[in-house]
Amino acid sequence: MSEHHAAGARPVVALGIPGFVVEAREPLRCRADPDAYVADGVRPPAARELCAGCGHLDACRVYGLENPELYGVWGGTTRRERQALRRGESGDRGPPWWWLAA
């Protein structure tokens, strides 16, 4: 993950994946502890907790859904949840993935 600054420009944070860049003025939790977001076996409640309150939740979730090769937590969803969403599956696994959307 890298941070770029241009003279007079707002900071832009690149979240380590080519093609996914979001503007961030505040510290992002995923930058503070990136290993928590790519750990194997992250459960849906933990994924939602990791991303709770992030102002980039929707953009991150969309990116995760559009890039099926990604592992880890993206926009409060686990890889398994994103796979199910792409297949159009739903299940009674707690609140829907979009419950955190601002």
C-alpha cells in the first residue's frame, strides 16, 4: 500500500491493488493492520467489524465483487460472501452485506 502526495492535492491512498484507489483524508483501519484483512478464515461478523464506519465501504465492496480473484475482506464481505453474491445466492447468515452502507 502506498500513499501519494502532489503539491496542493489531497492525499490519495492506494490500497495495494492496481486499479483500486480511493481518496482518504483520515487514517484507514485496513492500512493500520492490513494482515487482519487477508487472514484465512475471517468470519462475516469479523469482516463487518473490520470495516465498520469506513467511508470507502461501498467502493471497496464493489471492487471486491468485480475482482473475484481477491482474497480477504473487501467492503465488509468475506471472499465466500462475495462468491455467493456473484452467484445470486442468499442465505440466512445474519444481516445482509449491505447493512453497513452509508
